[in-house]
Amino acid sequence: MYHKIGPEDIRYLQSIVGEMDVITHDFISEDYAKDELGTVRSTPDVLIKVESAIEISRIMAYANQHLIPVTVRGSGTGLVGACVPIEHGILLDMTKMNRIIGIDEKNLVLEVEPGVLLMNIYEFVEKKGYFYAPDPGEKTATIGGNVATNAGGMRAVKYGVTRDWVKAMEVVLPSGEITQFGRIVAKNSTGYALKDLVIGSEGTLAIITKLFLKLIPLPEKAISLLVPFETARDAIFSVPKILQSTLAPTAIEFFDRNTIGFAEDFLGKKFPERRYDAYILLTFDGSSDEDIQKQSHRAAELALNELGALDVLIVDTQERKDDVWKARGAFLEAIKASTTLMDECDVVVPRDKIADYIAFTHDCSHKYNVRIPSFGHAGDGNLHIYICKDNIADTEWKSLLTRVFDEMYDKAKEMGGLVSGEHGIGYAKKEYMRRILGDTQIEIMRGIKKVFDPNAILNPGKVI
Ligand SMILES: Cc1cc2nc3c(=O)[nH]c(=O)nc-3n(C[C@H](O)[C@H](O)[C@H](O)COP(=O)(O)OP(=O)(O)OC[C@H]3O[C@@H](n4cnc5c(N)ncnc54)[C@H](O)[C@@H]3O)c2cc1C
């Protein structure tokens, strides 16, 4: 159905962005054929390093007219194959669009291009005393990728997810038209929420070319508590009770002794505490030392007196903060390094079901004789679960994985959960989304896709 790119197309694309920024098939690095997890692979016919909305607009108008598939790529740190050009065609690399345009201090809004890396946003705004709160684990992701996947992260408990921090965006539609969704306003009841539809649409509806992000004053202080429990169940059961209290934690993360072990091996550094089976990591932020000390004392009392915690370790020195948070940030890569190949499950379930869900993954691990480590954003009911291939034969792996995933997503459905809390659907999770949401909702999504992209040229084969 799609047009195969030929020399004439290449010449036209070069006339838009220059010869240097159009890289053809044989010269494209293997990295562009996959994302961070590498389970989905496909090479683009042509890679284009774009620098402006105008360039993208001209490329899209041409691609739309000639039926050439186009896939957008940020840093490629995704985990569900969303940025992989399944139908080949054009891959747009957004990382050269990396200008921080500036802060509108009166409206507390940051204006950036989509290829700016998350870590550069923090650095820029925090120097000026402002805070962009979403805190996904991979800081080398682009902000465009974060918005396109509605990335979550560690601070979602208190501050919400990426969607809550996007006020407006400039986009190029598949037709090539440039438009803006949302405005720099505090409220908006103006028609359908098109901006929010593009957020989390994984590059299937429009290409984000500029973002206007909400900022708040930087909380000056933060403190974390590492709280060990005898069992995972005890640890997880403490979460609703912490949230019912008047404490307002920024993060509530869960992990176990095994995951700490993977991080120690991966980083070559000892974690400050590894005597117990399960841990909750709590963070509080605030405007003064007094403020965060008060919160952390109350949290420690609650944990020790009412929640069955075995100890409370205060993570207040810079050295300890580095040890704990570096390890937390490395969990995914550490588990990946512990095995030959893995696939992941990013389910989200109601918070009161997390303990049962983790117990269920342990049952699956025994039943299928496969290693299934996990950790997660306990405060959000969002678990990251990894099915590790280890020494399982290639011939068995695919069918085993399908059986494990089938059970896991069926269980998530039964518990009132969803396929993905933050990593998205991409290519890898489409069938599971259909099973949980049902055909009616998928048809509504198809209808939306058709309105934005009647020729199905933008990131075909993804999400629906
Ligand atoms: C170690 C590690 C930790 C992680 N931790 C978290 C976490 O805590 N929370 C979380 O949510 N995710 C996490 N992720 C997943 C990943 O980092 C996020 O999904 C991130 O948002 C992807 O950004 P990217 O720039 O790498 O996008 P890519 O992987 O390149 O692309 C992802 C999707 O966004 C689309 N896209 C990219 N740019 C644009 C654009 N300008 N316009 C339209 N569509 C676009 C692509 O087409 C694709 O569909 C983690 C990943 C790793 C490797």
C-alpha cells in the first residue's frame, strides 16, 4: 500500500533539509532500527535529522501526497517499540530540535523544542529557581518523547504525570499543516481536548514541534526515607495508609532485596541497606528544613508504630542520596544486564491490588519456571515487571512469553487495571490493549486516527 522510497524522493527530501541530514538505508546505524528494549526491530529507508517545524511540514506534505510512512524518534529510550519504523519509510530524528526557547516568568511557562533532553530541562529551570515536576527514570529521553508517551515517573504521586504539565503545543499534522493545541492559560473548557489527545498518542496523530510546559517554584528541600518490611505484602499494604494520612509524599517507590542485588552488581556499588526482603522509598519535599523534617518524623512514626516497618533509614546526606537514588534509577538497566534478553510489563492496577498482583507474578514465575523480577511506583499502582529469558532456549522463549503475558494482562483486567501506566502501547502491547478495552473503544480510537491521518502515514502499525 505504501510507496517505496526511490532516488527521486531522496533528492526532494535533500532539497528540504540539505544532503548531510538525509541518511539512506545502508548508512543508517543499527540503533535506529530499535528502541531501548530492542524486542521490536525494523530499519527505515531514510533517516532525516530535522531542525524546524517548517522542514517537517514540507516533509509531511510530500509524504502524505506520495503515501510514504513516517515515524518520529526522540532518544529511542522507549520500551514498547513505538519509535521503530515498522513499515520502513522515513524516520524523523528530532534530537537536533533541542533549543530551550525561554521562560515566560509572568505565566510560569517554559517554551522548548521537542528534542530537548529531560535532564537539560531540569538543569535550566532549577538554576532559575523553578521546578518541572515529572520525573521519569530515563533523563536522556527527549521532552517530545515524554509528552508523546505521557511519561510518568517517580514524583507522580504528588505532582501528576507529563500530561498535567503541558499547557500547549505546536504540532505538524500528517497533512503538513502546522497548528497549536492548547494555550498559555490556566483553565480551558474550549471544545474537545485535542492537546490531551496528542499527549500519549505515541506519534500516531501529530508531530510535536514545540512545547509550552508548566513550571512552579522549586521546592528547596527534599528528604527520603528508606523503610524496610518483612515481606513485600507488608510493604505494599503500608501504601494506602500513608496516602490516607495527612502526609503528602512526592514519591512512594517499592522494590525488594533481589532488585537491590541487581543494582549492586550493575553499578559495582553497595546499597546502604540490604538486610530485609522488601522496601518502600518515600520522599518528601518542601520549602524549608523544618518543613521536611516535620513530615519525615511523622512518616517515620507512622511506619514504625502503625505500619509494621522494621526500621527507618533517613536518606539525608548527599552521599546517601546518591547511593539510594542512583541504585533506584538503575533498576531497569540492572535487571536487563542480569539476563540474556527480557521483555517487560508496565501494568497499572488499583493501589489496593498491588500486593496481590506481585504475589501473582511470583506464582507465574514458579508455574512457568521463568525469572520475573519487578519493582514499581507503588504510590501509583504502577509496576514494572520483567520476564527474563536467561538460559531458556530460543525455540521455547516466544511461546512462553506469550503465555506469561496472556496471564498477566488477564489478571490486570480482572483486577480493574490497564496495560500500561506510563510506557505506552507502541507495537508490542496492541493486542493486550484490545483485550482490556474491547472493540468498541478501539473503533473509537481508529476513528480519531482517521480524522488526524486519513492516509495512515504517521507511525503506522502502532497503538491501534
Ligand atoms: C532506564 C529507563 C527508565 C525509564 N523510566 C521511565 C519512567 O520512569 N517513566 C516513564 O514513563 N518511562 C520511562 N522509560 C521509558 C522512556 O524513557 C519514555 O517512554 C520516554 O518518554 C521516551 O522518550 P524518547 O525521547 O526516548 O522517545 P522515543 O523512544 O524515541 O519515542 C517514544 C514515542 O514517542 C514518539 N515521539 C517522540 N518524539 C515525538 C515528537 N516530537 N512528536 C510526536 N511523537 C514523538 C515516538 O514516535 C514514539 O512513539 C524509561 C526507559 C528507560 C530505558
